[in-house]
Amino acid sequence: MSFYEDLVTRTQLNYQNYYDLYAQGETPYELSTLKPLTYQDQITKLVDAINAAEVILVGGASGLSAAGGGDFYYADNASFRKYFGKFAKKYHFKGAFDGMMRHWQDRAAFWGYLATFLNTTQKAEVRKPYLDLDFLLKDKEFFVLTTNQDTQFVKLYDESKVAQIQGDHRFFQCVNCCSDDTWDAVKPVESMIEAMGDGIAIPKDLIPRCPHCGAEAFPWVRGYGNFLQGSKYESEYQKVSDYLLKHLRSKILFLELGVGRMTPMFIQEPFWNLTLNLPETNYIAINDKYDFLPKVIEDRGMVIVDDLGKVLSDAKDLMLKLKGGKNA
């Protein structure tokens, strides 16, 4: 087990031990009671911390994509209707995940929905919060750890700079995990979308199948079914582990973006642990709801509770101003 995966495993045990607290959106850790800085001072501190860091480890979660319009997962909102309108009209789903979790007797219709889901993320342009973050990271030594499966980060950065520990919408696996194999999902999805047209089901002969056992394929993602934790999964953890071990003596900024209360064990709590145990490090989190800063790292930490897209945009504007208005 790699260094970072071990951290995650230990925090998962903590999650199990205090599940009732986590289920209520709380945490067992003692939190800071320090009065937060003004918003503008927080933006200044964020930019100063980025400039001062020798290394930045970005932890990007669902709130980052939601801030840029990728907010169709949990609600029947305008974004969901834009991408899934014909399914919303017929099935009355309350967000994209609702459709994923329903029992589908018609597999051709299910794959029509699933292909639409995957195509929406595979083909999406890089969202503005990611572009603003990219500006903030310009000329910095950094690495990205993400629980997002929507391929936004790998559209910006080389695969070697990104660890996708929860899967990736560009790949299929066997639904039964019959082998340690993943394969391309992009071209099959394109074919399904083209064949489906304005309908809501694909031709049955386009249902993708495992090349090894003939069972249905499934996206290589945690959360929808039997997630394959094989060599590809281990390699994602190994990337972030190797990066951290290489830079343990550096001044690291752990920059947590958009982590909610569903999965604190993958980014948030490991970042807390690392900040506590590496004295040259700092921790900054940005989300729109939760002011969760452990008391034990309050002298080296900050949480900005505000719209994530706005925060990154304002930080970019300030950094641009400090650079004399040069946007390159």
C-alpha cells in the first residue's frame, strides 16, 4: 500500500468509528474558534500563501466543478435540464446521480442515459474555476489530487501531474471485475450518442461488453457499482505518494477546493494530518458551506467559506494586479 493510500485507509477507519457524527455533517475533531479574517484579507492571504509556497498540492473535489456549472449531479436544476432534459421529462430524475442509482430493466435505455452522462463530462470544456486555478498555479511547482471523475484536470495537465483516485469517465471496466483491465470509453460513448440521436435508448448491439468475459462494461468510477481497485487504481495513489515523499522537506501548501461532508477521508483529513505532522506546511480550504479548521493547525491554516468560483476569480485578479496586469 502506498504512502497516501495508507493515510486514506486510516482516515476511513476514523470515519467508521464516528459515522453518526459524519452522517450529520459534523466532525469528531476539535475545531478552531478563531474569528475569520475579512473576505479581502482572506483573498490576500490566499495569494500570499500561493506565492510563498515551494510546492502546492491541490485537492480538488466536486465543489470545484459545481462552481463552474457542473452542478447537475444532485438536483433537478437548469444544468440538469440542459444536459439531461429528455430523461428528466420522461423519468423525473432529481439530478444525474438519481438516474444512475435507479433500477433500469431496459438496458438499452440505461445505456442511453449512461452514455449521455459520460458524454456530458467527456466533452465539456474546461470550466472557469479550473482556468482561474491554472493561472494561480502558473510558474509554481504543483500536483493535483482529485476525487472528481469528470476529466476536467486531465484536460489541463499531463496525466503525470494528476492523481484521479476515484476513477475517470474516460475508461470502462468489467462490471464483474473479472480482470485487472480498463479500456477506452470515449469512442464507444461517441458511437452510442450518435446512434441514439434524439431518442433515449441505444441499439442493444452497442451495449459495451467486457472483452474478457462478455459481461456488460461499466465506467471505471467509484460510487456507481463494483469499482475496480486494480493496477490503475494503485498507480493513481502511487503518483501522489511519490510526489509527497519527494517534497516532504519543502514548504508545501495544501490547497483544498470544494470538499464537502460526504468523503472527507480522501482529501480533507489526510491534508489535516499532513499539515499537523509537517511543520513547514500550510493548509487553505475553500468551500461554500463548512468552516472546518482543526484547532491543532489553526496557526497554519485558513478556511474561506464563500463561492469557490468567486474566490478563485478574485484571487486571480489580485495576483494579476500584483504582477502588473500581465495575464501571461
